[in-house]
Amino acid sequence: MPDQPVARYTYLGPEGTFTEAALRAFVGTEQVDSEPAADVVSALEAVRGGHADLAVVPMENSVEGGVNVTMDTLAGSREPLVIVGEVVVPVSFVLAVVPGTRREDVRWISTHPHAWAQCRGWVARELADAAHMPATSTAAAAALLAERGREAGFDAALCSALSAQRYGLETLAEGVADNPHAVTRFVVVSRPGPLPEATGADKTTLMVHLPDNEAGALLTMLEQFAVRGVNLSRIESRPIGDSLGRYSFSMDLEGHVAEERVAAALIGLHRVCPLVRFLGSYPRWDRRAPHMAPGTHDADFVAAREWVEDLRAGRV
Amino acid sequence: MPDQPVARYTYLGPEGTFTEAALRAFVGTEQVDSEPAADVVSALEAVRGGHADLAVVPMENSVEGGVNVTMDTLAGSREPLVIVGEVVVPVSFVLAVVPGTRREDVRWISTHPHAWAQCRGWVARELADAAHMPATSTAAAAALLAERGREAGFDAALCSALSAQRYGLETLAEGVADNPHAVTRFVVVSRPGPLPEATGADKTTLMVHLPDNEAGALLTMLEQFAVRGVNLSRIESRPIGDSLGRYSFSMDLEGHVAEERVAAALIGLHRVCPLVRFLGSYPRWDRRAPHMAPGTHDADFVAAREWVEDLRAGRV
Amino acid sequence: MPDQPVARYTYLGPEGTFTEAALRAFVGTEQVDSEPAADVVSALEAVRGGHADLAVVPMENSVEGGVNVTMDTLAGSREPLVIVGEVVVPVSFVLAVVPGTRREDVRWISTHPHAWAQCRGWVARELADAAHMPATSTAAAAALLAERGREAGFDAALCSALSAQRYGLETLAEGVADNPHAVTRFVVVSRPGPLPEATGADKTTLMVHLPDNEAGALLTMLEQFAVRGVNLSRIESRPIGDSLGRYSFSMDLEGHVAEERVAAALIGLHRVCPLVRFLGSYPRWDRRAPHMAPGTHDADFVAAREWVEDLRAGRV
Amino acid sequence: MPDQPVARYTYLGPEGTFTEAALRAFVGTEQVDSEPAADVVSALEAVRGGHADLAVVPMENSVEGGVNVTMDTLAGSREPLVIVGEVVVPVSFVLAVVPGTRREDVRWISTHPHAWAQCRGWVARELADAAHMPATSTAAAAALLAERGREAGFDAALCSALSAQRYGLETLAEGVADNPHAVTRFVVVSRPGPLPEATGADKTTLMVHLPDNEAGALLTMLEQFAVRGVNLSRIESRPIGDSLGRYSFSMDLEGHVAEERVAAALIGLHRVCPLVRFLGSYPRWDRRAPHMAPGTHDADFVAAREWVEDLRAGRV
């Protein structure tokens, strides 16, 4: 049996980020050919340029919402990319310090602004005098602290347990999170190719421009889903960028484009929207099958189409 | 070249009805193999039984509304029939009498109740003392008057000019009609077979049961048309017959089932409605092409389907 | 204690019709000041002109559908009338003859065309050779048969049991009806005045012209009901009369205009439709209260209005 | 004439931010009692606590989208705040350095991540080797550079012209912006009190939870606007925070709650949504009056309400 080439991964680095943890959860093994990228744009460009086969990047967080740079970079280029998988990981932080730092010494805490937003309550309660120093990632804060120690300009990092361990930091507090159920959803992105097979519990990600700027355009778009019984599990508006009040919508549908109802909804969108970008059909992380309304199963579409074919042929 | 068999017509008789006039307008010649039927049910059953190839029957009148017996008989049987054409004829009446009858002698006027409804204002104005004697058709009133004269039990008939002429009656008034623009629409019905070709100005007739009896079921059905840009030119409710408050809907769509948007709407209906009866696609009498909203032309559907096929094949 | 004036009723006559039976069911007593009218128009005009206080006329039948003349006459005049009550009565017929007539003698049967339509199956089965002779009402057929006997021109009448008894006819068959659950709904009509009080199980009848003639206009109208959770128990299209394809809609809503959700729906209709005719709010015959969706009770509307009043006053 | 107390403003500081520029544009004078706040939360809390009367904070940017912390902080507390005005300012940056720095010396550029996102293209073109160092605000980057010079850890700041001037920095490039039409919209926030008067060109800001989590819930909410002809000028989803897939919606409507159509839409939302937060009605910065569909003017609502009042009183 010939060797199958090993997929080369990249991810939002540096090492030790939650994104790396998501990557490991996705591949399910310790061993993986992976390289961190400096930021989301770089990770996705590495795939576009063929320097990596797959990129793992954050898509949304249950507290902070969508990750704009991921949505915009996925949808924004002429070189298409598609999502082939997702991973949802719980998010809680550790307060990491260089060995010897005591809790009462912590005045400045560095972390990514999104992480800060998710720990603000905890900090106010536990370290009322501490202030935030922004970092480009939670792992970057940990790495800088490990490298420069007290010279880093801050006293502690809020980062993943993986980061603290990787960079040899000491942990002053664990499970730091204002919302104990917070999760982040990551997506696995590749260049276009054969789609992941439909599993019966899939998602399809789209980016859509509305037919026009008037009242009712969003309603018109949503009706294309409603009449085919397609549910949305995520919808976020993004500015188109040319003026206030002009939006595109980033959405996840429940279902796979190989399913009839999803295909029918996409056909409808393509007819009425000036721009529809397909960003992938892929298995849900939670394997939860969607609720299907009567008349929306594949068999219903097939039977209806055959009926119309019969009518057209005069077999009434 | 072999002789093409001549189509055998039947129509709502007796001879001289507006329906016969409609039949002559439809075939466009004097010569036609046709036989009157006693009523709408008999005309349609003659086609079902193979005794005639085509039946011409009234479908709706601009003043009186739909002809229930036609709608119910077309839709109601297990033996399907389809509409292959329509004819719209202006409706006005003549006041016909046996020669010698004077206007002041007219006390009882016989005609079909629908005809009476369309002339009530004229009678009230011109013959205030005259009363109505119902007949099974306008032509039947004329025939009976010609046959029995004063023994008929009435003094005049409100009928078509064709009837008066055919039965040798004298005309005391012409153009009798409360609404001078009144028209009746007739349909030409056959057993199922190859459909009339799409002309770009067609109608499709359906009978549909609603998905359920709750609020919003009618809305749900109409949305199947709206999202594909299909217009309705007629919609009438008919009782399903088992209790009050349960309706089927008889409808004419603008378009031919061979057109993409109509096919898509029918597919949607078939999925969500417990019963959809196709009653034919056929050319409009007025040859008026429908207004097409952007994104609803055949080419839009074809392009959208090809796009989805590409997506499914991994060609994003 | 002063005498309360006794209401003077009229109804679709002659004596012995189902309409008279409905009137007796409505008033609940044998004694009633009532007078038959020659037809629906005459009954309603008698109320308009003050010659009667209340008219009982048929509105719809579970087999035959709406009674066009009632819908059109109620809605059509500048002199408004309103419905103040409804009655639903089961409809089955007797085959009435002059004493001595045997079943095998029956060749011609007279009755109203609607009654004929409801007994066609029975006649085909039981008296295959008998033919129809139309009458202006089932009772008129009975009366004429009683009056003229064999000279009437027909041998039997299909009429109500009340008619047969009233006119001294003999009954050859009872319970004649193709559909044993057939019912007819009658309405009780008066000149405008204080509305019947809301009972929690009421109907409101309207006649509405659509905002325009285009696709989606019917959808737009129905959405005014849907967003307020108002159900329709009857909807029928009627031609406006000026050309084919232009309809008004006759509708019954579940609820009373004194209820908030109905008032809100009417306000919405009045804003978007060129013509809305209110034809009464009145108790349902079956006393069945409507299903109320969450957020559609009177208290929900009141609370929401108070909240907006607070906002407008700066009390956020 | 007695002195009117001067309003005390706070804004997203430090001094020199675009927010301070927006504040000056809003008050229209040089003289204003204002104090910078460390972040958006602090600015809004200062108003909540009575330490300031009004806060100016960023709401959305035509390139980056909504400012989550502003939406979340406005809507998230039990202590309500309302928007009383808006300001839209064009956004372009200057590349500011300590005097003497040359373009070729610039390796690290500090600025707020949103500003970086809006200048990424320009930097890639003009200073291909330069990297980003995040700052809490554009002005903070400028202030730090002015204070520490080369010790700041970066070589240049992308900030407003006002910041560069205020902190005595030199400008290497002006008008830096990938999108020359980029604007940011700021809102002026106060404690609740009498609303700004309706001007005919107003906005109303809301935060709404959907009735349920199922398909169609968003559609249901949007229909409440559509049936009253209310346009949305902004809609953004925000996670509710308890799990993925649960959203609230932050929205701006065209119109003032003092207007009938807006009040009617709010009444509808209050009935069907579990939570509706009113966040103010205030004049549009661009003074552009909304397009009003037929039947949606105040007079239409008043006339319709009066009609229903008449019906209820028996005056049909």
C-alpha cells in the first residue's frame, strides 16, 4: 500500500494557542505536520499559496462573537478557499507568571483583547488593581513573558494551559473565565477540491450580498431558506466597506450542499442575490442532525421533481 | 399525406349558448365536429369516456365569478382531465320573444340565474314589473320559448344573439348587460397527453389543498409562488366538502410548466401540500406575456443550477 | 315594565326553507315576527329600508361554497349592513310528492340548483332516469307542487322536511344528501348599531380590495393577519366586476373587533388596502374559542402599548 | 437669564482620538467641558454613575463593522442608557513619528488593531517590512511614542491628525487609509430622560432577543418591521453568550419612536420577543429623511385607528 502524503497544517500561532489545541483535537493524534502562522491572514494565505494544505483559524466565540478577520479573509479574495471541517473547544484561561511571581505582584496583565474581554469580571474581582496590556495573541503574551521576564513590561499572561506549559510558566490561577461555558469554534480551511462527504449532520458556510439596500431585502433572502426548511445556525452582518448601511451576511446553514434542500436554497440565493460565495460544506463537530420539517427530505424533492417531469411529458 | 383525424368537440349546450360561440371562436372556422352536452358534468364526462376529444365549458365570469361545477368536476375525479386552451368572449344578451310579442307584454323572463344576475339592473330600469323564471341555460330558455310559445309559461328569454337567431326568435333589445365590459372565460378540456407548447404567454391551472387548517397555511402556499416570482391571475377557494372552514384553492398561474420558475413552484407545492392537482398549461387567449422579475428567467435558473452542480463537484 | 319592541325578521323564503329553519334555531322560540322575502336581495333591502329589523340569509354551504349573492349584496352598497349573528344547520332533504305518487312515477324533480348539486349522487343511484327542473328555492318547488299537483310540470320536489310538512306533501325518502355532514351557515343581518358584545368566541366578517393587482398583494394582505396572530376561518375571492383577474376577498376572522389583535389587524388593512368593508363582529354558533398564539392576547397588546408610552415619555 | 448648566462630556480617550474629533463635531464649538475615559466601558459607566452627562463612543466603522464593546455595554446592564445623538466622521490616518525619524527607519508601527486593519494595504505597499504592535487606541500609540521616543518599542504611530498635533509628533504621511471613503459612526449617550424631538430624519436603536432559536425566528422579527414599512439601517448579531448559535440583534431603525410606524413596530416586537431593549431615538447626522411607503405615514395610522374606534362604537 503506497504512502498517503501527510497533510501539512498551519494555524493561528504562536505555539500553544487555543488554535493549536483545536488543531490537535481535529487530527486526533499527537503527531501532525504543522507550523504556526503569525496571524489569520498569513495562515490563510499559506494555504492559498500552497505552502500548507490546511489552516486552522478561529471563526467565532460564544462570548465575543464572530472573528471578523477570518470571515473577511475567507470571503474577500478572488482565490477561493473552503472550509472542510470545524472544531469547538471550551475556552478557559490560566493566569501564568514567571516562577516566583506572587499574586499581589500582578499589576499588568497581557493577553489578546478578546481573552481580556472574557476575563474582565474575574480580574475585577480577584485582581482589582490590575490593568490590561494588549497582545497579538494569548500565546504571544506567554512567550514574551517567558523570554523577557520582568522586562516584558507586564507581570502575568492570561493564556491557555498549553501555552503556560509550553513556555515553562507557573500557573497562579486556572479555569479563569467569566462564562464557564464559553467555547470557541475553529474552522479547518483548504483550497477547493472534492467536498467532504455528507454525513447527515453538516454545515454549509456562505457569504452573501443582499439583492438591494432597501427594506425587505434581508427578509427576501431569509425566505429563500424558509421555503426550503433550511435552518441557519449563525448569521452575522459584515460591512461591505464602501459606506455605512451596506452589509454582506456571513452565515452557516444546517445541511450539506449535496442535500436537496440546501441545493435548492443556494439556487434561490444565486438567482436573487448579486453575490453568493460558497465557503464549504463539512461535518458538524457535535454530530447533531438537524430537525427536518415535513416535505424537506431529499426524497420529497426527488418525488416532486419526478412528478413535474411527468407533467411536462404529459403523464398527468 | 394521410388525413388527420378531425377533433370531436362537445360543449355546454344546447345549441346557441355562449359556450358554442366560444367554441367557434376557438377553432376559428364555421366547420367543426361538435355536439352539445346537457350540462358541464356531461360535457366533461364525454371527454373522460372518449365520446368526445375536447370539451368547451365556462370557467369564470368577470361579474359572477368562478363556475363551481367546472372547477369541482375538473378537479374532483380520479380520471384526470387537463385544460389545453382558453377563450374569453364578451357577454351581452338579447331580449328574445316569439314574433308579435310587444315589450309591454313581457311579465316573465326566463334565463339562467347567472345571466339574470348580469341583467338585473337593466330589467329593473326597462321592465320594472318583469320577474325571473330560472332556466338551465340561456339557450334552453330560448329553445323552450320557440317550441311552446305562450305555453312556455314565460314571455321572453334573455339569451345570446346566436340563440335568438338559431331558434327563430325576434329581438326586442340588444346589448343587454349591466356591465358593458362583462366577459366569460371558457376552457377547452381534453384527456391528458402531450402539453401545448409553451408560447411565452401561458397559464397553468392547479387545484391545491392546504398543508393544514391553521393560520398561515395559505401564506405558506403563496410564498412558494412568491419566492419564484410566479404571479397568480386567479385564485378561488372551494369547500373541500367535509366541513365548514376546510378549503381547496383553484388557481391560475402566469406561465407554463415547461418554464423553470413554474416548475420550481410546483415542486415546492408538491413538497408542502397534501394534494396538488395539475390541470394543464396552455396559451393565454390575450397572448399577454407576464412581467418577469429579475432572477426568474429560465436562464437564471439554469445558471444557478449549474453553479450548484459545480460546487457539488468541488469546482468552487 | 315597558314592553320591549319585538324584532321583525325577514328571511329567504318562501315559508319552509332551510333559512326559516335557521331563523327558528337562532331565536330559539316558536313565536317570532317574521316574513319571507322573495330572494336574498329583497331580504337585505327590507332591512336597509327599515321594513324589517333583521334578515336571515344563507352565507355558505359546506359542499357548494359561498353564496355569491349574499356576499355581493352585503358588501356592494353604500348603505352599510352588518352581521350580528350566525346559525349553522345540517342540510338534508326529503323527496316530497303529492299523496299517491309512487317512486316509479318520478321522472322530473324540481329543486334549487344548489340542492340538486348536493343530491345528484343519490338521484343517480335511486332514480336513475329522473331529470332536474330548476326552481328558485327548495320551498318554491314544494309550494308549486302542492298548488298545481301533476300540472306543475314535475313529479317531486327535493326540499326540507319543514317544507313538505307545511305544504301537506307526502315523503318518499328522507335524509337525502350525498354528504351526510353537509351544513349550511346562515347569517343574521341588521342595520349598523351597537355591536354584539365580545364573548371570547366570535367572528368578524370583512370584504377587502387588494392594494394592487400584482403578485404578492394577497401575501401582503395576509401578513397583516399573520403578524397579529389572527386566524381566518373563511376566505373567498369575488370578482370586482370590471375585468377578469381583479378580485375582492370576503373573509371571516376568528375574533371580535373589540379584541386588540383584531383591531390591530384592521388598522393594518385600512392602511394598505384601497377598500376595507367591515361587515360585523358576532358570536360563533359553535362557541369555540380560537387558539391564541403567545403574545396575541389583549393583555400583551396593552402591556406593549404602555411600554411604548413609557419610552415616549422618557421612562426607559 | 439664568445660566444653563453646561453638559459634562466624556469620550473614548486619550486626547486626540477620532472620538474627541467626533465630540467636537457634535457640539460644534471649541469650548466644551470634556474628559477622556480609558475605554468604552469606563466612558459609559461614568455616565451611569453621574460623573458625566454625556459620553461619546464609537458604534460602527464602515470597514470594520460594529464596535462590540459599545453594543454590549449599552445593552447589557440593568441601568439603562440611551443614545441621544450620532456623529459620522471620515477616518484617515497620519503616520506620526518623533521628529527626525525617516521613513526607512520605520520597522514597527503601533496603532489600534482596527486602525491597522484599515491601513494594511497601504503599509504593505509603502512600508513592506513594517510590522504591527497593537495599542489600546490610536491616540495611546501617539502618546506613548511622544513620551518615550525610541524607548517606546516601536518607530511610528498610525493615528489621527489631531493626535499627532496634540502630542507634538511629526507627520511622515497623511490620508493613510485603504478605503478613502471610510467613516466611523459615533453615538452620544446619556441617562434616560426626555427624548430628543422627532425631526423627520431620525434613528431608533434597539437590542432584541429572538422569540426562539428555530428557523424563521429572525424572519418573524423582521416581518414586524416590514408590515409597518419600517426600514433598518443597521443590523448586527451578537452572541447572547450562553452557547454558540444563540444571538441577540443590535439594530437601527429609520424613524423616531414618536412616529406611529415605529411605535407600532415596537409594540409588535414587545409582544413576540422575550427581550427588547430601547436604546434611544435621535436625529440622523446626515439629516436624510426616510423613504415612506404608502400607508405608513402618521396620518394613515391615525385615520385607521379612528376608523376602528368608529367600528367599535357601532358607527360603520
